[in-house]
Amino acid sequence: MKYENVISGKFISRPNRFIAHVEIEGKEEICHVMNTGRMKELLLPGAEVFLCPAKNPERKTAFDLIGVRRADGEIINIDSIAPNKVAGEYIPTLFPGVKIVKPEKFFEKSRFDFYIEDKTDKIFLEVKGVTLNMEGEARFPDAPTERGAKHLCELIEAKRRGFRACVLFVIAMKGCKSFAANSKTDPGFAEALCKAHKNGVEIFAVDCLVTAEEIIADKPVPVRFCE
């Protein structure tokens, strides 16, 4: 996934989940934050951030905040739209021989990110973006998510009904040696992930090569279950 017309700025503050104050060329601008997660360890005063101009010139916020450079120099993509686009590009690698890919497909009353068919299977795939690195291990979520646990329960039902059911965690950075559910922040999600794994839902994680202008799926990352 590539971006156009990316500029850099300096993070000032984030008064709520949806907007941030950023210094751009000496001027303070109010920008739209593309990810509603906490990201307290990333969005620190003075951090270099990356922004794209809003597609709608009449919008109140003129820029979208899509990335941040961590203190160690690593760039983390924080665009909540990016994980699904990255996953779409990665699907042929994850499921060789894929024949059909449809985004946002309903199963009963549930909507999963992708419906996929290959030569033998009908597959539902749910995608989750990961921005939290805790001492070299990627963690999800960084804030409680009832919706995330609900998706896992629904995937168990899809598996029971004969579909192949999968979750892909797109780790929007490099440098993580493993992935695990963030049980301290959301024990319900961690429990649901273990239950899904035990019931045949396949759990994948992949890290990404990230620059200010691009994010690309790179290497599979081992998943650790049930602390």
C-alpha cells in the first residue's frame, strides 16, 4: 500500500481519539487521527509524525495522521484503513491458489473482512491491525474491544458450519519476535483468542516493512497463546 503527498510534522497533543494537534512547518494544525487506539507509547510530544492531505478539501481537518516515528527510529503505520489493504495484497501468499476474494462478506448476521475461495476451501478472514510493541512482542488490542472478541466467537461458529475460519494480525512495524493477545488490557479478548484457536480457527500474524510512504506485508510472526 502506497501513499501520495506525504509530509512530516511534530506531534503536539491529542485532545481526543479522533484529532491531534501537529506542528507543520512552524504552524499548528488540527489533524484527523486515522486510528482510535490509545497509542500512548507512540504519540508523544515532539514525536515526528507523517500525514497525508485530506481528499476532501472542505473537511475541517486538512490532514490525516498515518504514521509516527518511534524514539528508536522505527516508523509505525497507524492508519486503521491500512491493515485491510495490506491483507488484500497478502492474501495470495497466505492462501496459495486463491480463486475468489470478496471484501466485507456477511455470514449470517456477521460481517467479516474477507471471503475467499481456493481450490478446496471456502474461507472467512478477519483482519486486525497491531501498533503495540511490548518489549519485542506485538500485542493486540491496546484498548478493550468487545467487537474483537465477538468476531472471534463468530469465526468459531463459521468453522463449526464447515468454513475455514482465520484471523490475520497485521503488525504495522518490524522488530517484533512474536505476537500475543494483550491479556492485561483486555482479558476477554485474550480468552476468546485462545478459545478460537482451540476450536480450529487459524491465527496468523505478519509484520510489515514500513516507510513514511508505504506499508507492505513482510514476514510471518509466531503467535503465542494463553498466558
